[in-house]
Amino acid sequence: MGAHHGPAKGLGRWLFTTNHKDIGTMYLWFSFAMFILGGAFAMIIRAELFQPGMQLVEPGFFNQMTTMHGLVMVFGAIMPAFVGLANWMIPMMIGAPDMALPRMNNWSFWILPPAFLILASTLLMEGGAPGFGWTFYAPLSTTYAPPSVTVFIFSIHVLGLSSIMGSINIIATVMNMRAPGMTYMKMPLFVWTWLITAFLLVAVMPVLAGCVTMMLMDIHFGTSFFSAAGGGDPVLFQHVFWFFGHPEVYIIILPAFGVVSQIIPAFSRKPLFGYDSMVYATASIAFLSFIVWAHHMYTVGMPVAGELYFMYATMLIAVPTGVKVFNWVSTMWRGAMSFETPMLFSLGFLVLFTIGGFTGLMLSIAPSDFQYHDSYFVVAHFHYVMVAGAVFSMTAAVYYWLPKWCGKMYNETMGKTHFWISFIGFNLTFFPQHFVGLAGMPRRIPDYALQFADFNMMSSVGAFIYGSSQILFLYNVIATIVSGKPTSEEKTWDGAEGLEWTVPTPAPYHTFETPPAVR
Amino acid sequence: MLGMKVNPVAATVGKLAVAAVCMFAFVFVVMVPLYNVLCDALGINGKTNSEAYRSVEAAVDESREITIQFIATNNEGMPWDFGPSVSAMKVNPGAVNDTVFLAHNPLTKAMVAQAIPSVSPSRAAEYFHKTECFCFNRQPLDGESSAEMPLQFIVDTDLPRDIRTITLSYTIFDVTDMAGGPVAAR
């Protein structure tokens, strides 16, 4: 097997590696690069919206920015970041030597950068990049789309393939490679949430592929899936898209739940409260995600019975989600808490994600959604769950496991500073968007009515603060890797539990070549 | 490890790959047809019957009159003058009614159009039966010429009594360049 060698030298190490830690590292760096790229698009959006009127960019380019920002952040930053984390942590958490399919693992990463390279290249094409929003509703994305839409479809196919391969690998690893004694109900919650996420991905990424395939056929092969003239229906697009899109929301947030379920117990120095109910709540959320999709499209003209069904089914999701929030809070109850950077980001997640959950409940109410629909209120809502939910928890994960990964300690003061700047910047950006949204400001517009000027200026200032705090994060991580204080403690955090804390620090290139004993 | 048993990892991967392929197929063979069937069956989106209705013998309900309003819309870029010959008519449920829509092609080239109907309130769609409609087929029209497009319909006697007005809206699409595609059957 040749398992007892270290990493190869040079570029070949990264191109041909089948090591889960190398691949995890590449996923994480790639996703951070995409985070910066998507963030740059967001900065252009906020710069244009700093004042009413048109200052910096053409409206068409503005639309390309909102579209590319959404696509790059969802598919390029958040999803690969969690896949990278899964690659690094799942084998170490279940006592496996590597992922079940190391060569496919290499492929699932390496097809990702080309997919985003061609997606980004649409910005330079004639007619510009896709400008129809990240949800690419037909007929905007078919009849009225720029020529680059074909390239966009291809890149969605490739990144979907990458996601499917990655998730098959994760399921195969978790189901077959657990150390003896590691029963399903002993698995760390991060592994559980990723197992369920991977099943969601296998189920719905092909639906997205089908959706863009139908677009491709409508555009180039004369079919009329989404064209009323040929007997199709544009509303069908929205059903197919959201049948993928709603589970996608949980694909993004479930691993985040897993991360904070590891971190909060560690810094509360108590075991996770209600482990079993956490597992069942995760599974319930995953199941419900398949039967609520049309709450994204209350205004398309559904029958009242349909509106009511989707409204009640959506509200039902608040129950398992509430169980989770209750369990996290109960974990902290009377715990010996300390507030290092990973814990701060987890607590930030907990507070802000709950706010995002509540605005989600408001949006689930069909009659009020008619007012909120496509307003900045929706933008505020999903940034509370995507950024303060997924990105905060991802940041917490990096601070939490970075010492284990590289054997060096990050600068705690800088980490805490990063948290507070992020927290303030984030809220300054997105909290006022609730107000302008309720007052009637539509999303995806480059200009707005004068009464929204003050709140938009606050939003833009907040966005610049939040954006620049990520530079501090990048600096802190690089400084840690290059010149951080070396640590060889197996357990960086005294309250941390799990197999990953039993291996030496920094984690050797190969771990658990013989399975550990699990009590 | 090299025994005759099936490698458990390969078995898991095989099942998952099949599941992924099935989900891709599910979009085309289940979701799309199911959507169309549901819309037809429930009259969602105000979709009306897409093929000629075979009239069944039914007594004409003389006790009430339903106002049928006609609306015509040109889809973007469609240059025809297109509209109903009468904007509204009063009909009895169960009776067979005739009207025509008027179309004029102002361009010099021959064109093909497809009209897509929609009924409002959508609840009424399943009670609005077309026995003959220009919307069942594509309508070719030579340049600078006009045509009368016939419509024959029956309002079902089972129409809920609270519905007193039904609006039938047609959007006309230019499908000259869509040759070879499936015929819209609405």
C-alpha cells in the first residue's frame, strides 16, 4: 500500500494527492479564494448602493454582480468550505485512515477550480456574465439570457458533478470506515450532520442538473419546457429549481449545525445536551426540506390550498430547529464557559442564526409574504442564515481546528478582534436591510427611492467593515501557519472531545492506520 | 480483502450512483409530466382543456347567466393586431356558444402564431370547456392579411354558483421561428 510515506514534494503533491488532509486543505483555500471573489462582487454592489442614483456601474453590470455574487458564494465559497472541513475532519473523527475513495476525492476537488474559472470567464464574454439572479428563473435565463448562459450551464453541471462525487465519498466513508465500536449513535454530530447533508446532495444536485439541462434544451434544441408559446410553463422552472433549492438551503446550514455542536460543548466543558434529539432533529429537517419548496414562490398564483399546505409545512420546520437551539443553550447552562474565538463565533452564530430563523418564520406566513416577497427583507433574512449561520460557523471551525491542523496557535487577540469587527460589521450591513425591505425596497435593483438612502449608506459602511475584517482573518491564518507559537498538546482545548484530539499535534500526514479503540 | 465478497464500499457507491442517476431522470419523467397533469386536473394557473371537449348532453341552465369576458395580449415582439370581436358576452351554463377572435398580420412576411389561454378565476378553469378553439393549433397567416379565428365553448352546469364572471385571456406568441418544436396543445 505504501502508506508509510510523507507528502510528495512540489506541485505534484497537490495535483495528484489522494490524502484527505491535503484535499481538505485545498478545498478550504479554494473556498476562501472564492469567498474573497464573491466578496469583491458584494463590495461593488454595496459601493453602487452607497448613494441613490447611478454612480459606478451600469445597471446590467450590477445585475451580473448580484448574480455572480450569489453563485460564487453558494457554490464556490460555502459548499466547498464545508466539503473541505468534511475531508479533513470526518476520517479523523470516525477513526478512519482516509476517505473511502481517495482517487475520486482528488477528482471531485480538481474539477471545481475549472468550473469556477469558466463561470468567472463569462464576465469577459460578449453580452456579459449571467445577470438573471442566482436563482436564474426562466424566461430570464432562457429567452432573454446573454449568450454566456451556455457556459454558465456547463459550469453548473461540472460543479454539480463535483458535489455528487464528494457526497458519495462522504457517505461511503461514514457507512463503511468507522472504527470498531463507533456505532452510528456514537458518531460526533458533525459527522451526523454531514452524513445527512450528503444524502440531500445526492438527491437534489441531479435535480439542479436536470433543471439546467432543460434550460439548455430550451435554448438550443427547440424544446419548450419553460416557454408558454411551445406549451411549456415558466412556473414549472420555479418548481423544479426550488425542489433543488430548498434542500440546498439545508445542505448549507446542516454542517454548520454540526460545527457548533462540536464547539459549544468544548467551551462549556459539558457534553452536548440532547445528542439523540439533535440527530433526530437533523433528520427531520432534512425530510421536511423536500416538501416545502413552494414557500419561495407564494406569489406565482397557487391555489389557496397549496399556499396553506406550504405555509403549515414550512412552519413545522421551526420545531426541530427550535429543538436544536434549545439544546445548544442547554449545553451552556451551568457550564464552565470560556470565550475563546471559536466559541465567540459559535455564539454569534447562535444569536444571529436564530434571528434569521425568526425572519424565516415571518416569510413562511403566506399572506404577509406577499408584502415581503422579493424585497430587501428577504435579502436580510437569508444573509442572517447564510453569513451569520454558515460563514460564522465555518470561521469558528477554522479557529477551533487550526492548531490541530498546523501545530501552531493562532493569535487569540487578533481572533477576538476579528470576531467583534465581523459581528458589528455584519449587523450594521444586514440589520437595516430588514427596515428598508419592510418599507418596500425591492431586491436586485441598482438604484432606489430617496427615503432608503440613510439605511443603505449604513449597510454599505457595514459591508466594507465586514469585508475588510476578512483580510484580518486571512492575515491571522497565514501568520499562524508561518510563524505561530508551536503547540504539541494533543488537546488544544481542555474541554474538547473526540478522536481527532487523540492524535498528535500537528496531525500527522497519515492518521489511524490502525483503527483506534472506541469505548 | 480479496475474497469473493462484494466490496462494501463499492456496493454503497453503486447504490448512490444509481440514486443520483434516478434523481436526474426523476426531473424529466416524473416532475414535468406530473406538473402538467396536476395543472390540467386542478385547473392550476388557469389552464384550460388542451384538446377539444366532447360535449355531453346536458340541460341548459336557464336560471343563471354567466358573463364571459375576453382579453387578448400580445407577447413581447408580436406585431399582430389581435383581439376578440366582442369584449364580453352573457351565456347560460350548458349552452354552446360561438365567438371569433380577429387577427391581422401587418408585416409583409407570412407568420405563425400560437395563442395560449388562461382562465380567471383559476377555480373556473375546469368548468370552462372549449369544443373548438384556434388555440388548439398553430395559426399561420400570410403577410398583410387578416383572419377570423373561431372559438366555441360550453360553461359547465356544475360551475359553482358564486362565480358569475369568467375572464378568458389569450396571449399570442410569435412561433414562426420555432418550427419543428412540439405543437402547443392548450
